[in-house]
Amino acid sequence: MIDLRALREDPERLRASQRARGEDVAVVDTLLDLDERRRSALTSFERLRAEQKSFGKSVSRAQGDERQELLARAKDLAQQVKDAEAEADRLGGELDGLLKAVPNVVEDDVPPGGEQDYVVLEHVGEPPVFDFEPKDHLELGESLGAIDMERGAKVSGARFYYLTGVGARLQYALLNLAIEQAVQAGFVPMYPPVLVKPEAMEGTGFLGAHAPEVYHLPGDDLYLVGTSEVPLAAYHMNEIVDGLPRRYAAWSSCFRREAGSYGKDTRGIIRVHQFDKVEMFSYCDPADARDEHRRLLEWEKEMLAKVELPYRVIDVAAGDLGASAARKFDCEAWVPTQNTYREVTSASNCTEFQARRLSVRYRDPDGKNHPVATLNGTLATTRWMVAILENHQQADGSVRVPKALQKWLGLEVLEPVKH
């Protein structure tokens, strides 16, 4: 949720953010009008309530006909107080609802525009040059006995799969490597719940534009998380957090309906309904959020270097940011058979947006409470296996295992299985 006080002081900043996102700029004036009317209604309510208290003393001292007349006036005043309170509550609810629908204010230097308007910040590593026709990750996965899409669809439907044999072992190795790195960097490892209450999902900003992508269990009124960002952001909900920064790294399964993506990336495990991920999450002082954002990106780059992948870093355009993010950096790994880069990590600075909705605060040296900043970043996911298999494949159909994964996997090369 955006800061209402900051909006009053500098409404042009939100207007600029809305323009950069391609969102409605008129919402700024609507918010300011609602805020002014709500504050006016609150002032009227407080004035009438003070008058009611004062009037009550007069009634208690009156007698006879005068008392009856004052009682009638007191009844009328009580109704005015009730009406004023109801109006203030109505305007407050309307204002709160609109505030929750407005996305976070983007950082000043975020590229404007939509999905294709990102800015490439750097390229790291060189895409491999093969002297043979490379296979895609699914063909490799099937020949290695690592991926079984057919039985995944048979059991669960489209976009489900089994990781089998070395496929399962590769995922375990990858995510264990990510947890190891996170712990060495000072993160607290977590294994969070993947079913959360509505207030946790809404508080992180996933029940707005992203609601169609979320699995909901109506009988229990619980949501399956699409990222462990949700339970990590809600971990300190309604708390005052000391000892900032607080850094957590969670390994969890994630679930996405992929609504609106029909026909896209239907082959293999690039865009699926269930996958595993290690997610970094940080609570910090808002003054440190930009620096913390860069730290998360550096940890992602460190992990990509360990699995020896060529990649690029992009600064995501404002119109392609989620509602909670003020800025997002994506790392995109090279996928040889697609001749392009595909997203494998995202690092988002959500500033105080989520913390206001979830009431996560810290206490300053003067004893005053303020919302923290929250940030999140991917450290590894199932999708990384796509790039690992394709970039490290060899002419005989085997796949070289990156050195950092070998101790976890117990293999140097993944060999095709003999049928």
C-alpha cells in the first residue's frame, strides 16, 4: 500500500509512476479527494462527539420541561454523531479499497513502458557454440530418464510432470546448493507453509491483477502460494521487527495456474503449474532498501556463476512490474535451442508497500514505529534445469554436471539411459 502522507506531500510522484506503468493517472486526484473528504468527515465527527459530551452535562443538570427539551435535542445530536461516524467510516473504507488497488510507486530511474521495454544492464558469460545439433531440454531430459511429461499429464493434466532418476537428483542438488549459499551468506533457512490465509495473499499484493494465477481452496478459504515470498512476507505480520536486516531463505513448492498463458511454452518444464524454488527474502530499513536490492542481485549472480550459465541482467520496465515492486532486476539464462535468454531469477524491491498492508514495522532510535522495507529474490528454481541441461550437453547426448553441483549430485556426467 502506498504512503498516504507521501501522496499528500508529492502527488506528482505517484502521477509519474502511474504514467510509467501505463496505469490510470486520474486515480491520484480521486485519492486526494477521498482523503480530504474523509478527513473532513472525521473532523465533523470529532466536533459533534465533543459537543455531545458537553451537552450531556447540561442535560444532567436540567429539570422539568427544560430537561425534556434537552433530551430531545440530545437524541437528535446522537443521531448526527452516528451519521457522521458512518460517513467517515464509509469514506475510509472507500479510500482504503482504492489504496489497495494502486500499485507501488516505481523508482525514479525505472524504464517506462511494457514487457518489451526492459533495459539490458549486462551480459555475463558467452553462449556455447556446438559443433553438433543441440537437443532441447525435454529431449535431453527424456533420454537421460530425468523428465516424464507424459505420465505427469496422465496423472495431473497438462503442464505437470515427473522428475525421475537423475532429474530428481539434479533438482535436489541445485536447491541444496542454493540453501548452502544462502546459509553461508547469513540467511536463516526456512521451510514455510504453502497454504496461506487470504490476508497473507492480499497483503503481498497477489490478489489484484495476479488473482487469476492463484489456486484457491474455497472450502478452507486458503490459497496455494505461487512463491514463498508470500509466507515469508507474512511471517512477521502484525509485528515490530528488531535487528534489521532480517534475511530468510525458503525452499518450497510453488503453484501457479498460468492463466492467460495458453499456447505459451507448452513444451517441457519452462512454464508449469508446480515447481520448487529457493527464495531469498529480506526485511530492512527503507533507507537501505536500494543497496539491499543490489545485494540480492549479486547473490543471484553468484549462484548462476556456480552452475556455469551464460546470462544477462535486465532492468524490468515499469509496466511489467508486479503491483508490489518498485523495481525489479531479472537474470535471464541463455537457452540454446530457443536462441534467446529466458528468465531464471527475479529480485524485487517492494519498499514499504507490503509492510504497510501486513503491518510489519521497526522501531527507530526515538522509539517511533515505521513500516520496514521488504525485498525478495530467486536463488534457484526447477526452471534452471532447462538451461543447465541445454548449455552443458555434449555430442553423445550426455550432460556435463557443473562442478559446484557434483558434490550434491555425486556425478560428473549425466548419461543417457539404455532402454
